[in-house]
Amino acid sequence: MRRAPVTLAVYMPRTEEGLTQLRERAAMLHSDFVISYLRRLPCPTGQKLLLLKKVIEAAGSTGE
């Protein structure tokens, strides 16, 4: 089943505090997506945990 695309408008914050909040919210949204995706995979929990560990390692190696 294919879902309709969602249009999202993001207005760049004008303050450093606003930019920090945007970054934190985007990171939370991304992590929620990854966890949701992993939960739906048809594999054992141990494999899911290993995949999550690899995702975390890859995210940490981006230098950000």
C-alpha cells in the first residue's frame, strides 16, 4: 500500500535557540522513524538490536 506524499513547510528559525530546537526535534523525528522501521522488520530481536547499534555507529562517524 502506497501512501500519499506529505508536504511539510519548515521556516528557518531566526535565533540560535530556535535553530537548536529545530535540530533537536528533527533528530527525535528521525530516531522515532528508525525505531519504528526496525520494529516492523521480520527478523529476530537480536538482529534488530545489532542493526540499531550499526545505525548509531554510522551516525556517530559522520563528524556531526
